[in-house]
Amino acid sequence: MNINFKFVPKHFAPRTHEKMLEVLMDPKGVGPTVHYYMIRGGVNQKNITVWEPGTVSGEYIKTYGHYHVGKIEETYWILYGEGIVLLQKLATDAKGNMIQDRVEEFRAISVKPGDSVHMDSGWGHLVANVGTTYLVTADDSPVDFEEKDPTSLPGHADYKPVQKMRGFAYYVVEHEGKPALIRNKLYKEITKEDLGGLPKIASL
């Protein structure tokens, strides 16, 4: 078996609390040093992501979130733990550019081991760990170890709209010991939404 070890140092990708402050419901909240990390393998080996359990000021530990731009799709397979996947598609203007504060469609999906979720091109997604253990997933997102400018690729992940809106249209929070949703008021409009049976509350 011939294995290329050239990219081994680039496989491990942690997401720190400092970076997550940009998209938390409470940017002053106290959380773990690392919220989650990815072992990047790409399409062939799959990427493995591990979330810490717990909350930051009541908001469950989550991924940063991003949008798929261009012809890129992705599937998540839930391996361990319990999570909630948030999917949202932004409205677009006449030129096809995303309107950052207007959501065309929003979905919340509860997942457990054995489940899978597919993300189409043009959709944004993030995943929150709502269980008491680690949440572990595998996915087939392509990884560019050469670190080229992602916008030059046929499809890429765009994190900027999520950063500017401080997260997705809803935050996943713990309410009376169970997951619930709080609306992110920076978004002006949500045309269509499926909250997956989760309660919507005004505040904690």
C-alpha cells in the first residue's frame, strides 16, 4: 500500500473558542478552549469531526457554519452522539448574489447514529451537539490541502456571510433540559421554515 504522508500535518483542524466568538449568541460567553475539531481526509478517506458536549451561555456547542458556493455537495453521516443540523438557503438578488439577512428556506433536523444528511449546492449548514457525549460525524467534503484560494475552485465554502450575521437564523439552545431555538434578530426575513418539531422561545 502506497500512502502519501505529505499532508499529514494538515489533517488536524481545530476550531477554537476565540474563533467561535464571532458566531455565538453570546460573544462574551465562556466555553471550552476548542469547540470541535476535524481530521481532514477528503472525499476518499472522509473527514471526521468531533464536537465537545456542553453549552456556551445556554447555546449548544456547534460548528461555525458555512455556505456551499458553486457546484459542491456534501453528506454528513452521524457516527456517535446526538445533534441538530441547521440548513438554510439565502434569498438572492437579480444577479444571483446571496442577500445575507434574508432566508429563503430554513430547516432544523435532529440526528442520531445511523442518520445521514445531504447538503445541496447553495445551502448553508451547521451542526450543534445537543447530547451529553461527544458528537462524531463523517463527511465527504472535498479538502484542498494545497491551500489555494478557495474562490478559484469549482465549488467552495463561504464563511463570511455567517460571520457577518453572527450565526444562522436560529441559535440552538438548552431550555428546560431540552433543545430549543432562539431567533437571530439580525435576519430580517425567513420565507419558509421547518423547525423539526423544536420549540421556538424568545430568550433564555
